[in-house]
Amino acid sequence: MKIQESDQFKVGGRRATYVLIICSLLYAIAYADWQVMAVVLQPMKVALGLTDAQIGSLNTAYFLGIILCTLPAAHLIDVWSRKKIIGLMAFIFSIFTVATAFVGGLTSLLVVRFGVGVGEAGLPPGGTALISASYPPEKRGAKLGIFNAFITVGIIVGVILGGFLSANYGGWQTPFYCFGVPGVILGILAFFMQDYKLQKADGSAVVHESFLTNMKQLLKIPTLRWLYVAVGMYCALQISVGTWFPALLMRTYNVKEDVAGLVMGVVTILGLLGPIGGGILADRWMKKRGGGGRMQLAALSIAMAVVFLLLVLLAVFDVTNKNLMIFCAIMMPLHSICSGMAFPAAAATSQDVVPAKLKGLAWGVGILACFILGGAWGPLVVGGISDAYGGGYKGLALGFAVAGLFGLLASFLFFKTSRHVAGDMKKAQDVG
């Protein structure tokens, strides 16, 4: 079977560019809606009288929404429509983002953050599948690198603009009012993207198999079994650091959320080099080293990210030492760059080893693995460790160090993944 190219769907060209732009901007808005929680976390905690563990549970609720809805959304992406799922999901996460500003207790916050997660569940698999199909395979890593770079753009918007609005215009609720509208507009524009249909070699339409049959087929692929566990451990590190780093700055240096958001934003801007450069390098490593090249790059980059994170944490041993603070300030962008390099390589690999009819579900399971195997509980673990050690900056630093262990495990698992890619790519090409 193959993707049908027609007047409505073209590989490359303006239609492909439109797909990349809309999906990337939606990715940015989705991550702004999520990441703004990190920069308003401290004032929200104080205003609502919550503990670190309770604040951490809000991210767990968000990820639970993604966990429960990613696979159904990914299945619909493959059997129904990528652009329609992306558009509908954009409406959902935008509405619940605005609703976050209207709640005042832990229970209601858990409900609305769960709703944001539900809405964002379809965007990563839908965007990954549609972008991958819109460009030739040899450019897949680079284009997905751009797509995933907008995660970083969203984080920048979330922490800088979110922190500024929170500190200067009405408190922690204000950013949630402002970030909901762009998602609705982009959701409408998503319905005008190109979409593809599948056909067999003889030109007849593809009959889609059941969800369970497709899942069984995916889990028979060795590359994906290793990859899914690897991205889970990777997210345990990355999401924990992204969630708690602004709070670590506030507690360590006694700054407000706008300053912490600005620092986080600068680090994240520099971190844009990660997914963009990682996507380009992933394509080159694959060309030079064979099918496993992308995963070898991911293994190396995440190991380096852990090393840089541990060097950042040296600052907690002497917060008055300016030279140490400058050194650690340099290490944090390096961590961000190396951490971001792994994700486009993982996404592209998930598309390389499956037939066209499973592209959405393949990365949908990957996103599920990101959260259920790491992202959903990583921030909660770090918050729990912090509470156990008094809730100060040293407790948070210890939590970060524990998260680093999961990053090292991810590096090992990415390397194991690399050993299976070439064989699984050949099998996928034989299926069509």
C-alpha cells in the first residue's frame, strides 16, 4: 500500500509548507498552554495553599488526559482524517486552557488540566504523520526537527510571556485567558491543510484493520519496543526539568516568576538549536551510519544532556559564588540543546519502520510512552523528593539528580534501539 499523491496531496511544495507551518504553530501553542504552569506554579501554590506534591499532581492530571486519549486519537488519525483530528483537538485544549483561569481549588484544577491533556493528545501523532507524508524520507528528520523545535518556541512563549502577564497583569490566572484564543484560530486553519489517502498497489482502497490488530502489529516491531521505553525514560528527565526549573530558580535566588520565566526563556531560546540541529544531524547520521544512525545520535545527545544537568546542580552547593553561578548558567543551555536533539530522531525513526497505514498510531504509542512511562510521574517524583527534604531548593536539586538517572537509562535504550532499525526498515518497505 502507498500514500496516494493527487491534486489534493503533494509531497513537497507549498501545500507541504502550509502543513508544516500550521502543525508547528499549534505545537507551540499547545506547549505554551502546558509550560505556563511551570512559571505560575509558585504563585499558584501560595494563592491556593497547595503543597509541592499537589502542584505536581496537576501535571499528572494533564498527562493522564493525554494517556487516555492518545491511542484513540492516533487510531482515528490513520482510519479517518489527520487534519480533522488536529483541528478538533485544537478547539478542545484551547477551551480548557481558558477554563483554568476560572477555577480556585485543587479538584477543579485537576479536571481542567486533564481536559487540556485530552485536547493535546491528537496533535503529536497527527502532525508527525502528516508532516512525514508531506516530505520525502530523506528530509523527514529535518522537517520533524522544525516541527519539534516549536515545542521549544511554545515553552519560550509560556515562560516569558506567561511570567510577565502573571507578575504584571492580574496574577497567575491572566496567561490562561490569553493563550486560549490562538489555538482556536489555528484549529480553524488546520481544516484547510492537505490530507492523504492510502491505496494498494493495484489502485484499490485500503481496508483498515481494527485498533487491536494494528497495535499487535506495532508491538511486533523490535525497534518500536525499545524506542517506546527509551522515550518514556527520556521524558521522565526532560519534563521534570521543564516543570520544576523555574521554581528552582525562585527558591535558590529568591526571584519572582517574571525573572524566573525570563531566565527559563533565554535557556529555552538557546535550546532551539537542539531539535533543529538534531533533526539535520539525524538525517546525516542515518545516511552515513545506516538505519540506526538516528538512534545513535539520540543516545549520545541524551547522555551529554544528563552530564550538563548534573553540572548545573553544582550551584546549590554555594549560591553566593558568582563564578560558580556563571558556570552553571552556561551548562543549562547546553543541557537544553542536547536534550532537544533526541526527540526528532525518535519521531522520524517511528515513521521509518512502519507501513504508511500505521504512521499515526506508531507515534501515538510513542507519545503515550513518553507520558505513561515517564512524563506523567516524573514531576510528581521530583516534587515528592523535594517535600521529603523540606521543600527548599536543595530538595528540588536532589529530585533533578534522580531524574538524571532516568536520562542515562534512556541513553542506553536508544542505543539498543539503533541495532534493530535497519532490519525493521526493510520489512516496512516490503509491506509497502
